[in-house]
Amino acid sequence: MTHRFKVLRIPGMAVLAAVVLSAGDSPPGPLQSFPSLRPASWTTGAAFVPGEVLVKFRRETLRAGRIAAFASRNGRLARWIPDLDVYTILIPSGADVRETAAALSRDPGVLYAEPNFICHADATPNDLLFKYQYALANIGQAVGDVPGSPQGKAEADIKAPQGWEETAGDDTVTIAILDSGVDLAHPDLASKLAGSGRDFINNDDDATDDYYHGTAVAGIAAAATDNNEGIAGVAWNAKILPVKILNASGVGTADRAADAILWAVSQGARILNLSVGFEESSQTLLSAVQYAHDQGCVIVASVGNTGGGVRYPAAYDDYVLAVAATDYNDEVLPTSNKGDSVDVAAPGASILTTVPTWFLGTSALPYALVNGTSFAAPHAAGLAAILMSQKPWLTPDEIRAIIELAADDVNAATLPGRDASIGYGRINMEKALVPRPFGENLP
Amino acid sequence: MSAKLDRIAGLILGLGLVLGPLQAAPREGGRTFLFQAGAGAEYFTRSLAWDDDTGASTLSAGLALARFGVAFDKGPSLAVLAGYGLSDWNGLIFRDLPFSIDYRAGAIGGPVLGAETEIPLLETGPWNFSAGGRILFSLGSSKAWALTGLGETGNLDGKGRWTRIQFGPTVTYRGFETFSPFVAVYYDGLWGTFTMNEEIGILTGSEEKKIRGQGVLGASLGLLVEPFSSFQVKAEGSLVPYTKLEGGLGLKAGFSLQARFLF
């Protein structure tokens, strides 16, 4: 299922280049079955709101008794939940919350009193298919739910849950998916869309995906996450801007791609994902990429799947983060293109992601396994979006540098340091996002 | 540190200077004061809050201080302090650098300067009531570390400094011949900054973190031992309660030991 990108010269067309997805590619395959529903995991730890106690009185306790109970602890009423008849009271600063709650509980008019406990979002999302997403968290699980599926190597992943412990980003950052469009009705994407996008193939404002590629890329970057459905996206909270530059056969042109880049920038997108490749450089495309970079955008592109040199725009070294593909064992994909322009790698083999709801028919859920550097790039784009949310003062070059320097040199045994296969290495969200301990005494 | 607290600390020190000579009684030979010289060591921990009280860590400091001052007869004493301190800032997190970092590098040494005063207020039988104040400046020093484990080795350098002001009343029991227990309650303010610089590849950043001590009221219990009229040893243990950011009360402790010669 490796996608190959070929550049064709199309006589008579006023285009500089075109991109084609190989007609010989087999379509993505559906999962055969899905896990049963699991409840969300809630943290019920000891952390509670300082200075607040929740109190429920017995039904027969009169108003005067309730006021007296508050007064006995110098409490002030903050909120009341009528249907539960539960009061939130503020107690004096410095008063021990647990002691106050215990003292109130001993009041004969009180049914119970307790601290106002704090819940925390669990950094392991509850998306039903998350356990198949080895790219985000590889515990050595089988890749896919089909008998005979290969088994991955534990830790051959981008350390997403560890990174999410620090931050999952926010919705101030929009990732433009410049691709074949996005299924606007997909249940794992619809809530994440920054609008219906723009179709540069048909020149309208409906970037609906009539191929599948863009929907797959969008899901990896930023599918709705922790929503008890489908898959998790790398950037939980980032918005998706669909920009259609590939037609129903997966073909696009440099002029449309350039025009689309400028449009995406004008719409406020800060991350541009281009999982497309041109065999030759286009000055028009370069100008657009340069413009987007100068406007503060991080541009992420796949290096291509022909096993040859790095395609464009990934090869625009000064402006683009070029992403190669590794697999569930942290081995580079044989078809992943190579060259000095390769900056980093990310998982691109058997990646579970969203596909259009029409793609597999009505009998299958709209998720499938896909292969290729096209699906490695959105992992890096998602990380770039989180970094931009976390540290909005960083420049595009600085965000690229963080992603590069935080990567794991997974082929160091044979090619130590930066190399033409995976650049600095496979991206690592934990190292890019989580405060790094330092000191002489560390192991 | 607020200007108001600056003024309060200055007032305490000023009172010592002004009231000392006024309250001093003439000694034999016309001298109304004694010189104090000594040395001491102390250790304390304080809970720190930073980033608008969204982060907390602990400062642990060990100080070796020399002191020199004057003690007026029946009047106040005033001493200047100078020495060296080790301040451990473990747990301080810098999230505004390109690569966020978590300080786990232990103590940084640096000079410490300060002053302290004690003013007698009332003497009733064996009970002495006095007011005291102290200000300490830990000036810190720069230290550099390597940032490893990334695609390139980076450099970090940091410097922390803090100011601590304490003042409040002390009650001393003078009913024993060679030793006097005392108890004190005091305001205990701590402020400081830690500046961290990071450089790795094209990435550079600097973050100054303002910190403050959590809890502003402390209490101590101690013993002043005077085996000779010209020599004193003072031992003291202290506690500073504070409200944890996540709720509940915490307690940080300290202790000190001083030896003083009076001549």
C-alpha cells in the first residue's frame, strides 16, 4: 500500500509539474473488528480546590440550621446545585479543607461534606481505536486487528502520551491540510474543522475529499481525541483547515498548490502539511513556501515514496521540515526517499487513521491502515502545532529545530548522527514538550 | 520584595542604631558597649511558588556566616553578617526556554551578606521581651551545565539569588544561670529570582523566574548558652507553615547554631 508519487510533464497544460499517486497502489484496508467500549478513566486522587468544601444537608435541616453550619466554619456560600441540593462553600484562607469537611460531617444536620476534588484529563485518550495506534504509543502490540498482523517493537513510537502529559496543545493553532480535501462529515474530524475549506481543483468553497488521502492525513494530525470514538490525533485540540489541491485521482499542480498555500496563510493557518511531492522544483511553489515561512508558518512535507531523492517541497531545506517514514520497529521504510534534505522521520507503516465515510462502504467503520511518508508527515505537523500552542513566541525555524533536536536517532547503530535516511531521527514528543531534567547527579 | 517591607527592615535596623546609644548605660571605664564577633551555620528549607502561583518547589539552603557587631549595655545589638551559602533550587521548572527544563542540578554556592539587630523591650522578673530583625542577601553565582540527550549537546547557565527578611518578638527566660531558653514568632519573607540561559544549535533563550517563599509567619525555639560572660552559643530550630498550592498545610523547617565572643 505504499504510495508512490510520480511527476509527469503534462503537455499543453499551463502547469509546472503535477503529482500523481501511483495507480498500482492497493486501497487502504479496513480493520476487521473493533474493541469493546471502555469507560473513561477518571483521576480521583487527593487533589482538591483549596478553600472549598461541598456540603449536602439532610432534607429536614432548615435554613437556619444550614446557615448556622456555614457560620460555624466561617464559611461563605459560593455555589448551589439545586437538583442535588449541594452547596459549595468558601472557607477561610489557611483553614484545612479536610478537617473542615470532617467537622461539618459531624454536624447532625449535614448528610455529608467533602473537599471539592479536582479531576484531571487523562493523558491516555479514550478513543476506541487508540490501542492500535502503535505510532503514538507502541507497547509491542499487533499492528492491526487482522490475524497475522505484524507485531511492533515496544517504544518504537513518537511518545505521544508522555508528551500529552505536558500539553496537548490548544485550538488557537490551525493545521492546513493541503491535500485531496477532508471528509467534512467524518465523525472523528467534523468537530475539528476550521470551516469547509477551499477547493482549488473545482474552485469553490467545499473541500470535500473525493479521494481519501487528505482525510487520512488530517486524522493523523488532529482527529478529535478523547471523544470515546475512533482514533486519537497527535494535536488533540488543533483545528484542521481542509485545502483541496489534489483531484479525485490524487493529482495536483504547482500553481494550485502555490495558490492554496497563500490562501491557507491568509486564513490564519500556522502549520501547513503537504503530503505531496513534486519531482522537480517549481519556482512558483518555492515562492509560496517562502512566503508562508516568512509569515510565521511551519511547513511540513513528506519526502516521497519512490526510494529516490527527496521530493519538493520537502527538499526546500530552508523552509520545510522534510519527514521520512519509519515502521513499527523503528526501521526506515525501504521506499522512503533519501537525501541530505531529510530532517526527521515518523511512523509511516500501517498507520491507522480516518478515511472518508463512503470509502469502505457502510459495513465498515471509516478507519483504515495506510502506508507511506504521506502519513509520517502529519505526525510531525501535529507536534509542530502543539509546540506552537505551547510556546507561541517561537519562530518556524525554532520549532523545526526543536523537533529535529528532540528526535531519537533510532538508526544510530549503523548511521550515527544525522543521516540521509531519517535525518536527526524519529520524532519524540516527550523530549520536545516535557521539561527536561538536568544535573550532574542524573543517571 | 515590596518597598513597604524594605522600609520596615530599614526601620528595624535604624531603630537599633538610634535606640542603642540612648538606652545604653555607662560601663566601667566609660565604655557603654561590647563588640561581638562570631560565626555560625544554619540550614533552612522553604517552599517556593512561582509563575503566578502555578508552580511550586523547595529551596534548601545551607549558610556559613561570620558576624561582627556591637551590643550596647541594656540596649540593642547590631551585627553585620557575611559568609557563603549553598542554595539548592531543585524542582524549579523553566518552560519559557526553547527546550523546557527541570532544574535537578543541586546546590549553587555564592556569597551571602546581611545584618541583624535585637532590641530589648521589657524585662519582668526572669522574662525578657525583645524585638529582633534580620535581612539576608544570597547573591548567588553563575553555574553552567551541559544539556545532553538531544541531537546536539546544549549549554545551560543559571544564577539564583534570594533575599530573606525576618522580624518579630522574642521571649527569653533568664531564670537559669548559664542558659536561657527562648521562643520567637516572626514575619518571614523570602523573594528571589533565578535566571537561566539556554543555547543549543540555533536555539537560544533566557528565562528569569521570580520566586517567593510560601508562608510568611514562622516560629522558633532555641537556647542561648552562656558558659562565660564573654562567650555565647545560640542554637535555634524554626518552623514555617504554609498553604500548599494544591490545598492543605505544609511545614518547612530550619535550624542554626552560632558562637559569639563579646569583648
